[in-house]
Amino acid sequence: MSGFLLRRQTRIVPALAVRRAIHQKIKIFTQISQRKLRVANQTCPTCVYRYLCYTAYPLELTNAYQMSFKTKSVSGALILLMLGLVATSCNTATGPASKADGLVVSTAASDVGLGTARVPLLIQKLDGTRFDDAAARLEVAYWPPGSPGSPFDSEGARVVSDLTWREWPVRGGAYTATMTFDAVGLWMVTVRAVDDDNLLPARTGILVKSKTEAPDIGDPAPLSTTKTIPANGNLRSITSAPEPDPDLYAISFDEAVGTGLPTVITFSTPAYCQSGTCGPQTEVLSKLDDAYKGRANFIHVEIFDNPEEMLATGDPSLGVEAGVIREWGFHTEPWTFVVDGSGIVVGRFEAFTTLIEIEESLVPVLEGAQ
């Protein structure tokens, strides 16, 4: 998969190719590391954790990390790399044990800036078993860069107060948390089970920038011209969705903002999504359109400019990223934005987001417009 991404994007968007290629390498290495941990923790849990957490990452990833400081074109690689470096959830043990058991946490937050942000958290146990729908059992805390002491100390921690389980149609689901960041740099995030001291806590990191690359809440949305139903009615030419909903391609985004109604816009590629959540995300958009038809606009934008060619040839490497994606500045998929009637972003969601969560941003705008 990483080879396909690199070939596909190098012709069009080199920076995006670098980000995704590095992300894929980190993902593979993380999977290998976790398998090693499960085997080796029976002999020396503490030693194994610390070795893998701090010394086992390949030199090429370290070099990419350093390069990302030097050039803006691969700044996004730093975000994905730092998430990958800590996404193995470097649990710590405080003494010999016959077998370590703990949590693993990673984030789906590649574009975070100063201020308040929604942070999706993927949490499971070290042995791979699920840890779903257990928000009441978990405490999530986070620390600013340079905080003194161990990241697992309670002093100075900012504790999340709204940890919420969000059930997904695929892969179980994820937790979401609202966090407020007031300093640029790498923030530490820890997760622990409050009812089980024998379950080792987990940690990961979030790189916070001075400003997000994609529009943040309160920013004006780019007045992009998005694809609508072509004259010949062939929706396959503008979306990879297997059963396209014509309502989602009835109006261009710039025209939608001009109506004065709120707009929900989703960027996804149902046939080629790496996470497998783009199709379900597009279906959520259709359900919202059915529920709020006439009160808001709902638009789907395909990540690729030539989905029909890709599907016809069966060759994903022919894919060309749509120019509108660069206008919005994100580097993962899917993304969903809720925009009010004046074109200001009021809801911002990276990765899959549920219908209920989108409604939490959309409904107040609708009620305010009445």
C-alpha cells in the first residue's frame, strides 16, 4: 500500500506522498513492535517496554523527523511521525512481573493548533482485545511541553471532563475528548483505568502547532468550487461511492454558502479509503441530508479527481488528487466540516464522525437561524 501511495501522489503532490509514505512505515513498524512486546513481556516487561519505546525506531524515520523541521513542504510528516513514535503506547511498569497487561492508545489528530480541539482516541488492551464503551472506567489527562516530572504524575495534569464513546459502523468505534492547548509543541496524553491498578496506563502524544493547516473553528471556509452532477448524469465520474446519492452533488460549496444556509461538507474516497471509514462517513452525510433537507446543504467531495478511470482500469496508482483538497489543507481522510450560513467553520472533524456528533455542531446553528 505504501508503494501505491508514493507512486500515486509523487506525480501530483510530493509533500502528501512523503507524509503518507512515512505514516505507513510507522504503522507497519508499530504493529511489529506490539507483537514483539506481547511475546517478550513475559520475561522482562520493564526492560522490553523501555527498549522498544525509546531505542527501536528505524533510522530512516528519525531522519524524516529531522527533515520535517527544515522544510515546510513536509511539515505534516512531523505530525504523523510524532504520533507514530508514541502511538505504540509506551506503557511503563515499576517492577518485575510475570506478565504485563496494559492499555494502548493512539490519536487520530494530525492537524491541531492552539486553542480547543476535538481529539479522537483509539484505546484497546496490549493483547489486542477491545476496550470499548468504557468511558466511565477511564481517566484521560494531558500535559504541556516541558512539564516537570513523570507524565504519569497527577500534579499539573489537565484532566479531560467529556470523554465520550462513539460507536462506529466499522472497527468498533473511538473515544472523543475535548482538549485545550495553550502552548506549541508535543503534548503528552495518558490514559489509565481508574478501577484496575494492575492495568498499566498508556501514553501517546499530540503535536500542537501555532495554527492548523486545515480551517479551524472560527475560520472562514475556503469558497471552493466543488463538483456537481455532470450534464450526462454520470456520478461515477465525480465519486467513487458504489451507490452515489445525487443529493450530495446537487450544489457546489461556494454556491451553498451563498444560500445563507448551514452546510455540512465531507471529504472522503469511499472506494480507496485507508481506514475503511470513508464509505460509512458518506452514508452518514446522506442520512443527515434526509433528516434536514431544505434546512441545510450537504456536500460530498471525492478525494480523487478521476475516480471513474481508477475504477475502470482497476489501477489505483492512476489516481490524481483533486485540487480542492489542497485548498482545504488537510492530509488524511475522511474530514467533515460544519459551516454556518455566513461561511464560518463551526464544526471540524478528522477521521470518522458519527451522525450524533455532527448534529451537536449543526443543530445549534439551525436553531440560531430560526
